[in-house]
Amino acid sequence: MDTAPAFTFRTATPVDVPAVVALVESAYRGDSGRRGWTTESDLLDGQRTDAADVGAAIARPDSRILLLERDVRLLASCHLERHGEAAYFGMFAVDPAEQAAGLGKRLLGEAERVAREEWGCRAMEMTVIVQRAELIAWYERRGYRRTGSYKPFPYGDERFGIPRRDDLRFELLVKPLAGIAA
């Protein structure tokens, strides 16, 4: 008999803010982020998010933070925000000790399902720092395409981190959702 604990998905509430902030910071910044393969530690110092940002994302209409848990332990999270027929996907974090176990793929699939089935979105969009080639390749393997549309990095706004280089920018990635089987 399989006694492996089941994974559950749920929408974050205000009580989850500290855990989400801790997870995101551990996945993106500092030495803990270096344990996983998705770290931005070589590109950015400082914070990735804070309680005010996460709390606002939870409170805004057409916005939610999705959580993936096992035995009520938070393993992964992401932010989804509806913008008309597209959903924006961001602040994606997987516990560095749990990366490469398929959790990110599970949560991304759930985020796409929510956008398509609950919100009626026809596409998922995200921006990724162009220097994160391995991460962009991971998204491409999941059907996202590079658009060649770029956005500048918000230099001078420490809410997004303290850049360690002066050539950072974001590229828009898009995946059509219409017609994808659940």
C-alpha cells in the first residue's frame, strides 16, 4: 500500500503571508537559494518580496497566491493575476531542498488550470530575467515561447532586489491555454 503523503493545492489567505515570504526568499536569495537550481543569488541581492507585497497580492481582486503543500507543509507557491484574457504568472517558488522533484511542474499545471478553467483565460504570461537561461529553457519545455518583448529591470527600486550587474532585463514568455485538456 502506498503511504506517501498526498499533495494539496489551495489559495493562500492572510495567515499564510509569513510562510510565503519565507519560501520565496529562501528560493531566490542568499545561501539557501543556492541549494536549488532556480536561484537569483548571482544576479541580485536584497529581498525578493515582503509581507506587504504578498498580502496585497492575496487581497487584490483577480489575484491569488496558489500553494502546494504536503502534510500542511508549504513546498511551493506562485502568484496568479488575471488581466483580461491572459493570466500573469509570477513569484514562483519551490523549496530549494525539494527542487527537481516535479513540484514546480505540478504547481505550474495547477496555475494553468485555474487560469483556463476558473478564469476563462486564453493565455498565461510571465516575465523572466533574460540571464536565467536554464529557467527560460524549463518554461520552453512546458510550452512557453519567448516573445522578444523586453521590459527593463526596475533599477533603483530595492523592493525588487539589489542588482549585482547592470544589464538585467525581463523577457515576456507566453503560452496559449485554450484547448488544453485538464
